[in-house]
Amino acid sequence: MRNIIWFVLLFGVAVLAATTLGTNDGLATFYWRGWRLDVSLNLFLIALIGSCFLIVAAIQGISALVGLPRRAREWRVARRDRSAQAALRDALAQYFGGRYSRAQKSAQRALVIQADTPELAQDNEFTVLSHLLAAGSAHRLQDRAVRDEQLRHALELSRRSAAARSAEEGARLLAAEWALDDRDAPRALELLGELPQGVARRTHALRLRLQATRLGRQPQEALKTARLLAKHQGFSKVAAQGLLRSLAFESLDTAHDIDQLKRVWAQFDPVDRRDGFVAARAADRAAALGAHEDARSWLRPFWDAPAEIGPEERAAVSFGLVSAIPGIGPEWLPRLEAAATAFTREGAVALAVGSALAERQLWGKARLLLEQAANDTALAAGPRRKAWLGLANLARQEGDENRAARCFESAARLA
């Protein structure tokens, strides 16, 4: 189709030339001193056009000849650039393939090619990526000296170039990850602290901070970071709940006196304080430190509305109250009896209410509830043993040593 169009245009030009020039009787006259030259106008026009074409061709030829060294240099630079890019791609392929020695050699070859070519030296992003690949390969090979040297070069270059700023962020994240591999939590936290605020709130950066705070035994900071990750959907809902709960437990376990425990509890998010498992763990710690009143105050919201929590959470709250029973006041009795009436089949509730009634010397009601808990096979051995020991103490209070001995024997069988 294209050839047909060209033929049509050529025929059109031929027809136009024949129509215009065929009847042209004009002359072009040239005078030079005493000489005169007459030529037809058609020949003059053809010669003029041909001369223009020759002049343009001559100029292009001279330009091509003069620019030949420059084009040769550009060709050599392009060839070295392709070689450097190929070496970098090979380093990436070898790195992801687990051939770290080859990856390091390919990255070094790319750096050498770039260093030997001044025209490529301005590509700082390429240089930073090559250094990072070399550093990552050295880290996998446990060559920390080479890794740190390559990382230092990458960070220095990235600071001097705005185009390599994203590479600098990646370098710091990689360095933090390598510090965690080295079990160096302070170094990892230092590197993460140098990140811009927007980068520090990315999911990967938060995951690294969570690992660093846990490695550095900073459960409070780890809890805050885990909550941010949960907010950004960095975990599934079930995994986030379990992680937050375990971090809250670690924070509570770090408290060595009641004042420190109160500070930890006050720093918790309201969502954590509304978790029955966390409140039960806090109550256990407070009771172990002798602060039974504080333990009961943290558990009171759950006993005011026990139907709003699930059976497992209610059992945890019940066991927490058992450890905080000493000194319980009469104001607790109405809510405890209401809970025992509402959840008659739950041995954990029966154990908590029975222990509280025994503390208040209401031995008749206490015995029935403790017997229910002691005979509840759904309960673990520990709570059932506590129920038997409570029954043994009641029997001693009533002077029935034989029944007390049988209760002690039943408790010993659960050991």
C-alpha cells in the first residue's frame, strides 16, 4: 500500500513538472565583465536545486566526519553502561538465587566498571544499589567488616544525592534488619530512630521496631509498636490480639514492686485494661506483691457485668480474684452471689465466689460452691486443688479433722 502511494505521488510530480516546465520558454542570463551566458530557465532551476542538495550533503558529510570521535566515545560509554547494568542484574539474580559469593563479585564488577567510566560516575542511585547488593551478600556470608564498609559507602553517597534518597531509606532498613540478625537491639533502634517519620511508620519499619524492642526487653515500647501494627492491619485480628496480650503480660512481669506495677497498668491503653486476661494477670502480680485491694479494683469492672465477657475470659477473671481474696469486703458479696446464680455451671466462678464467702466466714454457702468447683472435671488441676484445700480449711474451722484429711488427700491426688 505504501509503494502504491509513492508511485501515485511520483506520477503526480511528473505530471506537474511536465505541465509547468514543458511550455516554459524563459531564459536566465548571466553577465560577467564582457561576457554573457544565456541558459534556459528550466536548466537553471534544476541546477539550483541540485546545487542545494549537494551543499546540504557536503555539510552533513563534514559534520559526520568531525563528530566521529564524539559518537565513538558515546558508543563506548553506552557499551560500558550496558556492561555495568548487566553486572548489576546478574548480581541481583545471583543474590536471590542464594549464590552470595557470585553476587558480591558481580556487584563489585559493576562498581569497577562505573568507577572506570567518568561519564557514569554521576549515577549515584546505581552506585548505592551496587553497594547495598555487595553489603547484603557480605552479610549472608557473615563478613561483617565488608558489609559495614559497603553500607557506609552506600549511606555516604545517598546523602549527597537527592535521586538516591529512597535508596538511603532502604539502606537504613536493611542495616536495622542486619543488626537484628546480629542480636544488636540498640543498634537496630538507633538506625530506626534516624528514619523520617513517614518511613518509620511503614509496616516493615514497624515490624523491625517490634522485633528490636522485644529483643531489647522493652515490652512497653513493643506494646505501643504492636498496637500501631494492628492499626495498620499488619497482623490478622486473632494474631494481633494474642500478640498484644502476650506483650502486656511481659510488661506486667517486669514490675518488681507495687508502685512500678501501678505505673505499668496506668500506661496501658484502655483496650488492654478492658481485656480480662490482662486484668487477671495484673491482679495476680498485685496479689503476689501484697496489694490485694489494688488487684480487686482492677477486676471490679468485670464482676459488675460478667455476662459481657466470654466463658474463658470469665474463668481468667475468676482465677485472678481467687488470688486477691484476702481482705475482701462485704460490698463484693452481692455482685459475686449474682454471678454465681447466673453462671451456676462454671466451676471457675464457683471457686471464686466460694473462696470469697469462706473469707467472709459464710461457711455453709462457701462449702457448696467449693465442692462444685472441686468436682468439676472441666477445670484444670490447679484450680481444683485450690478448691479442695479451701474445703480442708473449712473442715478444720469446724473441727472435722477426718473430712479435712480426706480433702487434703484429694488435693494431693491432683498434684
